[in-house]
Amino acid sequence: MKNRIFMRLFLFVLQLLTIPVLCAETSQPTYANLINREATVLAMQDQDKFDHSRHNPLFDLGAWHGHLLNAQQQPGLGGLALLTEEYLNYVANEFERLDVFQNDTLVRLKVEQFALPDALIQELTHENVHIRHTLRFVDARTSVLHTEVIKGDNLTLKYSGKLLTHFHAKEKKLSEQNITERFKTLNFNWQQDKQSIVLALGRTRDSYNLMTSGNARFSIVRSVPQSLSAKGNSYQSTLNLSQGESVYSRYRYILDASEAEQWPHKADWPSLVSKFKNNQERWHDRIARATASIESTKGKKIAVKSVQTLIGNWRSPAGALKFDTLSPSVTSRWFSGNQTWPWDSWKHIAALAYFEPELAKAHMRAVFAEQIKANDPVRPQDAGMLPDLIAYNRSAERGGDGSNWNERNTKPSLATWALDILYQQTGDKTFVKEMLPKLIAYRNWWHQNRDSNHNGLMEYGATRDKAHNNAQGELLFYHDGQPKYGLNTLAQARAKGGNLDIPALTAASWESGRDHAATFGFIGDKQLKKYIASGGRASDWHVQLAPIFTESGNHAGFVIDQESVDQSSYFASEARLLSELAKEIGEKELYRSMQQEFGHLKKAIQECMFSSDHGFFFDVRINHQGHDCEVIAERGMGPEGWSPLFNGIASQEQAEKVRDIMLDEKHFNTHVPLGSAAKSNPAFGADIYWRGRVWLDQVYFGLKGLSDYGYEQESRMLAAKLLNNGDGLLDSAPIRENYHPLSGEQQGAPNFSWSAAHLYLIANENWF
């Protein structure tokens, strides 16, 4: 009894301390509803036309569960989302529905609700009743709902929840399969555990849909006594409050029994309530840091929307990953959980450096923690390489049962770019010293495994892998669906015609970060027929592959037979940045060697990879006796052509000519500008992933390149077109993976981290 009295007194005092802050929230400040958090959830996997989530739950502090407001203006919380290791799944639409009774009569409450960057807010009012809901996250496994009775006596609050029934819906069309049929071992039921409500999920290992350890557990605990019942798909919790009283409800989701010690079932209310307020202050400071250099109101709003997106994709350590990281999109069908790509990560880190530098450092550590070592039991020939994708579950080769972990390729050399921005913001030389040896090892891998003619200009490729070759190292490909082996056999198959699928070539395009881009020979059947009809040759789109060997003669995979201007430019810029960082920490020899390498590569790119006839940079074909600078212009222009501007490689005269191409409406200056292929490219398709759609990283690279060469007004003009014509950027739609160049339509995954990162960087340059 004494403990209950003390707790009520503690909560009452804390409420008095927080009322002024919370009252300020109800005025819907500038940054309310930047992302729509309201939803009616229909199914566990409730997908849009792109197979991604239709909804945008609030996630924070690296937590693995998220919350929605109810789109039907129902008092209480709405949808509840759980990250089942690598996949987002909704478990409820009506979660914590609230019915209020006064003297046994149901009170018809008016609902006003909105989403802040750090919280979901509801104001529930009637003639003589006013209740406020504020939901925030307090740690990496816990969120808390604060229910305050501002006005009204003798109130009975009844919270209830019901689990979803249907497994899948697409564009609001429900499938017939229900959740318990699909996942027979999931144990999908609410249970009562003394004074708590628990969803204890049974072990399920359904790749690409839902994976649980058998000890994943979501629980509800309240700070005041309640009467409750929980059974089957529903629960109910009843408690009594009057004016001036409040209750805290703790929601905790752990993924495995090993997490129970750090996040125990018993609630430490003083600590939770303190953290509740601290996170509000954390967000206030974070937004202040993020917007400090941004001048316009529009730019500030875009920046805060971007910050929300990035923080929502933050995942705390779990499974195989021992550091905080950011996934590309918590609401994506394929990019959720803690799935981590290097290419994406460097972009996230570049933005995080301005407002969450410690998270940026952890994110970089997460990627480099999986760097291949010289004594690696799986692929020692790839010492120094960073795998393309790491996640909660390792691959079978590494002792796990994950289907997403990928070591078939890596990603381009932007790590040092990200580290340099982080250093400029923090001045942390200790972190630079920690990262520098890892970066040098990664760079050495590129020299050995992606430079077949040893001239410093890089090729993309694919590792030695069961997906690419047989045990003898012969290239695997599929001809009309049938597996074949060997480069000579591939040449014969090409001569015969028919459908070809070359997994190593696909992986090489993944390695560029620009999947199936035109420069790697990818073109649709319709576009190819048109190209041939206009006098072109099908063979113009044939990309050759060659085996690559380590210095000791071990087969290490394959490279495409062309030197890539974007990776060569990133690689050259990395040499310059490494030299500058080396100078900062007193590494004189590294400073000198990287300066020399930068000069060599800059000269080679300027002289070899620029076409005066086209006024643009291109990949070049390899002559294994050196190179003869034969640009591959027939596959059209893509954003790789302005990479030498972004990386400070182009001459001023070359930059001017590239600028003219970028501003030409026949090429890149479309409704939403700077797409992944020029409109004039033979392989262009406005809705093709990397042969038309507009990706915001490539937009930023283009804008930054133009600005650095003195074309500031052109950067501002193109940035304005992006912001004004990209659907949803200025309203509450989520930031998307990419945009349609001709219509501005949202495309791809919602709440996409690297899009948010580059929108933030554009806003921070004051180009909006």
C-alpha cells in the first residue's frame, strides 16, 4: 500500500513539472505532421503498389517497434508494428483503444491528434472531460504513453486491443490467408501475466516474411493498479482516474531472451519517466543542431522531415550486428530491420554528422565490424572488402539462416568522404586514427581485386561465389533458363541469341550502387528494338567479364571489361581526402603517397574518360595492354558523367560542358531533374529503377558538383525544381526512394534514408 501511495505522489509531482512543456505541444508547433502517422491497418503486411508498407509508424531511439495514430480519430493509439528481425509486420490496428466512462456513462470524446518529431499527441475532450495522451520512446526497446486527466472526476478508463487477422493486403485488397494459418508456430495471442499483458511470439523462420527467435516478447505494463483480462486476439485493461492524476503505460519489445537482462520485465518508473522527458529535450537539441545553418523556413521543414526519417530508421544493436546502424527504410518490404549496406551508410553518416555524430560513428563501426579479414574462413581472397549487405541473421556460409546477408559484391568508395565530413563536424582525431587502417585495407582490396590492368582506374565486379561460378571458378550464367558455365560458352550463347542472365554481371551492377544501369549493358527489349531500328547494334550492349586473381594467384571473382568513371572518381577523391586526414594526424608518408596517387588518377580521368565530342564523362573499355580511352558513349549518358565534378576531378572547361548537358531539357533537366539516365539515353524508361527514375543521392552529387565549380545559381534552380515537383516532399507524404522524372510521382520505398540524408544535405547548403 505504501509503495502505491508513493508512486501516485511521485507521478503527481512529475506531472506538475511537465505540464508547461506538454501544454506547449498542443499548439501544433511548426514541425507537427511533417510525416503522416495516421493509419487504418488492414493486415500484418499492408502494402502499397510497390510492395512496401502503406503506413509510417513512429520509431525512435533505435527501437524495434513502432506506433501509429488511428485514422478513424479513435481515442487511444492505433497500429502497432514489430520488426521481426529483418521484416516489418503489423500486429494490431486497434492497439490501446480507449473508452472513457464517467459515472458509468460512456463519454463521447472529441479527438484532436498530431505527430511531432518525437511524439504522438492526442487531445480528448468533452464538456467536462479533458484527457491528454503523449507517446514517446524512452530507450531502444521501450516506448511510454502518458495519460493525463486535465479535467474530469470519477473517470473509468478502459484500454483494449485486438490482434489483426489477415496476413496480407495490397493496395487495400485483402488476401484470404490469415496470420495463424500462415505462421502456425507463431503463438499469435495476447496473454495475461499478473499485472501485465504479453504477446509472446513463438519461433518462426519464414525467410522474406517473418522471423522470430521463440523468445520475442511484447509487453504492456501500467504505473497504477488495473483490472485486466487477456486471451486470444484481444485484451482489456480498466483503471480509475480523476482530475490531476495520470498513468504511464510502458510498451517493451525484446527480440531474444538474451535481451531480458538489459530490458527486464519489471518497470522502473522513476527512470522511465525521467527518460520520457529527456527524449523531448534530446529532440529539441537535435533539431536546433540540424537547422542551425539553414536560412529558409521551407529548408528547415525539409531538414526536420529528413531528420525524422533518418532517426526512424535507426536500429540499435541486435542479432549479428553489435553497433547501432541505420537501415534504408523501416517500412520497406526489402530494406527493414537492421539491414545495412555500405553505400547507403556513407550517405547516412554524412548527414548524421551534423546533428548526431556519435550515432554516425557507431554506424560506421557497424559496417567495418564485418570487414573481411586475411584469415577469414569463407573468403580470405577478399581481405579488406566490405560485404554488400549485413543484417540481423548471417548467411548459411557464416553459420546463420539469413537470406539477405550478401557478400557477392561491395559498394563504391565513399567511406572516406563520410569520415571527412564527420571529422569536419567533430574534430575527433581519435576516431580518424581508428578508421584509417580499415580504410587503407579496403582501398588495397580495390587495387588488387578491381583493377585488372593495374592503371588505377577501377572496374566493378563480383566476388568468387556459388551464385557466380562453379567449384572450378568457371562463370555461371543462364541461357534461356538453363545453367551454363564458362566465358567461351557465354560467347557462343550470345551468338545464338536468346535470353541471358549473368548473375556476376548483376552483382557488378549492384556493386556500383546503380542496379542494372545502362552503362553496364542493361536495356529493355522495347528500347533495344528501337535502338537497333535506328541503326545501333545489339552487341553495343554486350558487357564482357574477365576473371580476377590475387597476387598469389587465387581466383577472386570477375570484373566487367570496362573502367567505371564514377568509381574511379570516388577512388581519386578518396586519395585526396585520405591525404588530408593523414596530414591532420601526422601520418606524413600516407599524406605524400595519397597526394601522388590523387594527382595520377585526376590526370588519367581528365584525359581518358571525357569525350569532347559529347561534352560528358563516360566509362571506357579496357585494353589489357593499358587502355586506349575508348569511351562507351553508345550506352547513353547517366549520372556517372557528373561524378568527376562532385569529386573535384574535372577541369573547369570540362565542368562547363557537363553543366550544359545537365541543364539541357533533352537530357537531364526534366520535370524532376537529374535522373538516373538521360532522357536521350537509348535505355531510358521514366519508371525504370536505375535507367530513368530520379535518385536524390545522384541529384545531390550533381548539385554539389555544379556548386563547387562555381555554378551556384544552376544548383539552386535545379534544387527548386526537385522540391516543387517531387510529389509529397512539401506535404506529409514520406520521403521516397526515388521519383518519376517526367511526372514527379513518388516511387519505390517510403521513408528512405539516403533520400532523406541528401535532402538534408541540400537544405543545409541553403539551395532550397
